[in-house]
Amino acid sequence: MNAESSSTVAKLLSYPLNGWYVAAWDHEVTAKTILSRTIAGRPLAIYRTQDGRPVALADACWHRLAPLSQGRLMGNDEIQCPYHGLRFNSAGRCTGMPAQETLNPSATVPSFPVVDRYRYVWVWLGDPTLADPSTIPDMHQMDDAEWTGDGRTIYAPCNYQLVLDNLMDLTHEEFVHSSSIGQEELSESEFKVTHTEDSVTVTRWMRDIDAPPFWLKNMRDKFPDFEGKVDRWQIIHYTYPSTICIDVGVAKAGTGAPEGDRSQGVNGYVMNTISPEQDRSCHYFWSFQRNYRLDSQLITTQLRDGVHGVFGEDERMLKAQQDAIDLNPDYEFTSLNIDAGGMWVRRLLERAMEAEGRSTTAAPRGFRSVGKAPAAVGAGE
């Protein structure tokens, strides 16, 4: 299958459930309070046991569906419903009914597989027998001693696939982020798309160019006297269902960065994982990690705040895009060459939805292609 033959719809697809989504930063989940968060359409009550283990229960009591997240945690790792006082353990089984002595054996609420990894709490909302922690996307730069950085969460008022589209095609930087990381070479340079059964990679190199303001500052943080041209790279790694880690950086032009020697440059990873909330909202967890000047908290804070400002520009555009989609229900998306990576992401998500036997939020509609999208190479064509 060529990328240009893929299809998409203005009414965006729903989300697969058999996959790991981030529910929260690890520091958001404690043994003292209950976090309420909706992931992939499922309201969750999230907390930690006294020994630090994360728990994710459906946020609805078995009795009258009162939100458990408004209840309280008991000293024995149980959660108590705020309405009639029913208590549930971390497996979701009712352990106490104040109004009667005999417990109904059916008194349970769903408990979901949950894992601490890479500074995040991950949850699996589909078939629990398929919840293999080894399939959590690789984000090792988040807690590797050779990297440092920080990030935030964006509550994005749009379908999560619009964020995936945004991150798989970075040519928008030329227009949306012209004062920081954008430059003409983004849309002028060639790129390569590869894919496997659960991943897509887009690789772009821009050689012998001027460094945009963001990267020039970072080069001078490491090399104070730097002047001249750079080689710039963007290597976008998507992993099913919704994690995108972007290997980015610049190095002094002609010093071997395209061949693997990045010693004369600065390298960062933009770590992104997007968890759908509902069809028109999502939680966008991100961090910028770097492997230079690890001891500088000033640089960490400056990078976090700088990237936060850049992503604020994306957030405004994504909201405007979602509003336009809602106001024009009969319009179709159109494909350009630059959409090849995002088109493959959509195809992997479509396959996952089909495998789960679930329909999409709208019937597939025609996809008009403008220009010839480059064919992706890899497994599953």
C-alpha cells in the first residue's frame, strides 16, 4: 500500500483501546488524594496504595454510579464512595457496605492495568489479557542519567489525531513558529518515511543552513563562540497508539552529523504522548530532554518555558482547526506530500480499530490527494 492511497476523514476516527495511554505524570498520583481523569472516553479514579503502587478504577460506584474520585482513601488502600460509603479495594472489589452485613458478590468496579514508567503513569483500557508492559513506547530519555529536561501537560480542545498530524509533519513550523524554530528550508528539504506494524518514522535533514533563533541560542549555550552554518535534523518516531518522540538538533555544518557524529552540535528529544479524553479533547503530555549541560537548571527551565510558548501557538491552531471541522461537516481533508507520515499513522490506527471490531465515529469518506505523496518503505505495505 502506498501512502497516497490511504484514506482519512474530516470526522476523525475514534481511539483504539488496546494500547497504553498516559493517564498522568507520576507526581500527580499520590496515596493522599484521588485524581479524576478521563482517558479514551473512560472516567478514571487514580491513586496510589500505601506502598506506592498506582491504581486506576472506573470512576463510578457500583451502587448508584457516584464518582469515586470525590470519595476518600482509607488507610488500608481502599477507596470509599462519597455517596453511601461503599468501600472498594485496588482490584475494584467491594469490601464493605455500611447498610448491610452481607456483601453482594457482584459488587465490583472495573480495575485497569496500570504501570509507572518514564515519569508517567500508563493505563490500558482494552482487553486486560493483552496488557503487556513491554509494549509501552520507549521514552527512556525521560529518566536516563545521560539526559535531562522537563515538560508540562496541555489540555487540547481537539481530537487527538489532530495533534498526531501536527507532530508527524513539522513543515508547519515555518508558518506557525516563524519567530523561533521555523525556516524556509523545512518545506524545501526532502524527507523519508518508513514504517513497521506499530511505528512510523519520518526523517528530514537540512544541510548547511542558518540556525533559527531557538537552535542558535542552544548552540551558544554549549559553544559560546559559535558562528556559521549548521546541519539540522528532525527524526520523528511514532509508536502506536499515540506516542511521538522527535530526535532534533543542529551541528556545525560539515562536521559529520548526518553520518552519526553529533559532537559538534546540540541534541534534544521532544517527548510527546497524547491521550484522547473524548472525541474533541485530549491530554497532551510533553517534555524536552537534552544531553548537554546537564547540570544547568537555568537551561532546563528556559527550554521548558520556550517550548511551552511554541506549543501554545500549536494549541491555538489546533483549536481553530477543530472548530472548522465541526462547522464544515461535509468537507474532506486533502493530502499533500508532507502528510505521508501522518497518513501512515492513521492507517495503523484504522487497523487497530478494525482488529477490535469497533466502528469509527463516522463512515469513511473520500480522500483527495494533491501531488504525489512519497511511498513509505517498511513492513506492512
